[in-house]
Amino acid sequence: MKYRDGVTVVTNVTGDVHVNAHPVPGAQCSVRSAQDTQPPSYRAPSTEHRALVVRRLGVADYESVWQQMKEFTLARNADTPDEFWQVEHPPVYTLGVAAKPEHLPRIDNGIPVIKTDRGGQITYHGPGQLVIYTLLDLRRRNLGVRALVRRLERAVIELLRGYRIDANGREDAPGVYVAGAKIAALGLRVRNGCCYHGLSLNVNMDLTPFSAINPCGFPGLEVTQLCDLGVADPAAIIADKLLERLSAEI
């Protein structure tokens, strides 16, 4: 897969992700969220620093990747390239900062529940779902949170359009929907002008755990996935196509 200029792809990353939040040697330079205030000492970078690193993490525990995202964001500076992290998680429910008790799983199915610092409410991650974490300097890219959400949604919508699937976003409920059923969820955290967390796309998974919750806080919200819509491409191909769309949008 060919990405736009300035994109560095790091593959075959396994185990813990020890990310150095500094420019990658050789890299070219070119809603709904939880948000912290930015410090007045922040130094605005030049517009030349547009490098984007794609890290493929394989299957990784949610909590460890979440911790590493926080550490990356705290350690980054005005010259740190932005990154996309592609990952698949073992089964886990995650609660956003807006989650309510009535959104918790209605049955004990053995799936852990983790309260996170992202925006939004409750969702499910599991095998067969494509997760892309977007670690971006929003000020450097002159992006607000709402604009970023729209771009993330648009990348997924354009991906689905390539498979002749009509999809749309919703102003009242960030994400991507096909005939009213949710196929992609979004949740972000903004800290010091930089964001982390990102999006998840249902590809070929067991959707049963969604039935135990109110997905994204909406009772009765249906969910769907690519394989049920006739998409037979392997997950790796779908990931490449989505990452290409995302890199073009960002």
C-alpha cells in the first residue's frame, strides 16, 4: 500500500509498545471528546513538520496500549511526528467519561469493563475489529475536535463507498452508520492541544457482546460489520485502505 509522502510505516511491533515521542529518523516533514487546557508555554511549530508514522501493533491488551498513548502524548513536543496505531484488542468494554451506570453490561459475560479518559460512553472492542488510534497535534494541523471527528467519519464513509456501501455520520452521535446500524465508533481525548484514542471499525467479529450494553449510550442501537455487508477482503487489506483514507484526510 502506498501512502502519501511523509508517512513512515512501522510493522511487526509486538508486546509492549515503547514509543519514543521524537521525530523518526528519515521521516519526511512536509463531538465528542474529553479535553484539557493547553499550557501557555507551548511553542508553535513550523508547518514543515507533517510527518506521520503508522505503527502496526497486532493484538494488544487495551490497558497497556491506553497507558502508552497517554505517555506518548505527555512526552511529545512541537517536533514530534503524528502517529496512527493500528491494533486489535482482546474482548473488553470501555467506558468514556460520559458513561452512565445504566449503560453497563446487563449480564455477567466475563468481559472486563475499563473506565477510560476518552470522550463518549460505552463500547465494545474484540477480535475481528479494526482499531486505529490517532495521536495528532491538532494545533499543528489547525484542526478543531469537531472538524477532526468529521474527517475520521469521512475516511470510513469513503472506505465503505469503495465497497458500494452507503454510509453516513450523525450530528447527534459521532460514528458511522449503515442503514441506521453503527459500524464504526469514535472517541477522543485532547490534552495540551494533542489528541489520542481514535476509531474502531467492525470487520468480522462476534457482535453478541454489543447486545449486553447500550452501544455508545443508545438503548436498542443496532450494530453491523463489513462481513455481514458482503465485504470479503482480509482485515489487513481493509486496514491498509482505511489508513490510506485517514492519511489523506488528516
